[in-house]
Amino acid sequence: MTVRQAITGRQKAAMLIVALGTELASTIMKHLKDEEIEALTFEIANVPHVAPEDRQEVITEAYQIALAREAVTTGGAGYARQVLERSVGKQRASEILDRLSITMQVGPFDALRRVDPLQLASLLQQEHPQTIALVLAHLKPEQAAAVLAALPAALQVEVAIRVAVMDRTAPETIREVEAALETKLTSLPTQEYTSKGGVTALVEIINQSDRTTEKTILEALQTQSPDLADQVKKLMFVFEDLLSLDDRSIQLILRTVDSKDLSLAMKGASEELKAAIYRNMSQRAAEALKEDLQLMGPVRVRDVEEAQGRIVMAVRQLEESGQIIISRGGQEELIV
């Protein structure tokens, strides 16, 4: 009785290339690295004869893996498991998905990332605010911003607060929520794994939102949690972002802020920002500021950050009064 020898992964790849024929094989080879081509060529040269049953097994396995990859990409891991279990049974489905997970990095709520934001908002607004916050914290900021904007105003605020105060979530909780939502996704068309909540995650979302959504959230945050509102505002526009403003706006800011704050803040500024500020001052004022910086001894980082924070707050006040415009993601500013 002949014992059938186990086939290695490289041998399977070589068998598949041979089975596909020269035209398809050459197309595949174009997408491989040089070392991969060398290894594959060696295996092809050393597999002169392939038994029909081995050939069929390799083709079937390749098809199943391709099917699983497509299912994961279009409907998430849960959907992929359902498709495979109906096709090849539970045990084989688990084997394929375990192998696929090594080559594909699928983050939580991956299936939701391909859903239209309006449809996703419609799906989520029936969920608990904590569930919505958990989902938004795992979406790309651009998509999360679009979903947040589509939610009712009162719910926007509740979700925003929960995103900001969110810390760590148990993996099993994430899996349970993900599985429940994927079940509801069966009738929806589908469309990466970044933030995990916190103030920074909320700021990224707000920065991609339109001005109306931003205003609604910030006003409510100011009422419900002033400290949290201050944290968000400070992170939304940082001192270095002065570089994104036009010269007229920078000149207005320089006329508004305290000169001592400006000197302190400049200690932590990049050379590019310093040049932009000097450019928008009179020659005499610029020389005086440079002299202040040269004469100023070592200062605490905290003092520099506080001075920059006061200037940032002045910038936001000028924006709120309509005297300057700060461009944001997700919208185009029209100036007439």
C-alpha cells in the first residue's frame, strides 16, 4: 500500500500554476516578487508529474480560499463563515478561515466599512448610543463623520460624549456587537481599523464633519461637559495649524493675541511657522519678537503649551465671530 505524501504549500502553488496553463500562469507571475518567482519556478521544475486527484484537490482548495476571501471582503467574517459552512461544512470552513486570517488582517466591524454612511446611520440609530459609539470609534474618521452627521441631533451629542470617554472594550463584547450587526446587514450593500475611542477619535470625526454638525456637538458638549468641550476644542485646531490660514487671518490673529503669549508660544513653533508669523508682522515687530526669543531663557514645556492654547482659543473665537475661516474636511468653503 502506497502512503500518500503530504503536499507542501509551495508544491500546491506550483501545481495550481501548472493547472492554470501558461497564459494565466504568466499573468499571475507578474504580480509576484522575484524571490517568490524563483521559489515557485524551482517547485514547478521539480514536480514533473501531478496525480489527477492531487491536481483536483489543489484546484478545489484554491477555489475555496478565493471564495472565502471574497466573502470576507464583501460581507465580513461572519458572512464568510455562513457561506463556507453551507458549501464545505463547519470543520472545513474553520480550517479555511483560520488559514485566511493569517494573510488577511480583518479588523472589528470590517463589513460596516463598506456600507453607505446614510444606510449605516439608519441601521445604527435604533441601537444603544454606546453601541453606536463603539462602531464609530472603529470606522475611518471620514466615514464616522458622515454617519454622525446623519444621526438625529440629540443622538449625535450622546454618541459624541460616549466616543470621547470610551477607553477599552472587551474583545468578546466587540465580537457580540459585530455579529449582531452583521446579521442585520444581510439586506444592505456593503462598502479600516483605526481609532479606539477617546477625545482624539472624537476630534478626528468632528474635523471631518460639516460646520452645522460640529456646532451642534460642541454647543451641547459645552452645556453637558465643559471640561470635555475644552479638551475637544484645544485638539481641533492646534498652534501649528496657523500655517493653514491665509496671511490676512494670521495678521488679524497677531493683532488680537497677547504679545507675551506669542513669544512663549513661538518657543515651540516650527521654523516654517515662525517664518509665516514674521512675514505677517512689520519689520520692526518681527525683529523685536526675534530678540525676545533670543533673550528668553529656558521655559517649561507646559508654559509653552498653555500659551499656544490661549492663542488657539483666540483663533476659535475669531472663527465663531466670522472674522476668519478655517477650512475643514468634508466641505468646501465658499467666499463671495
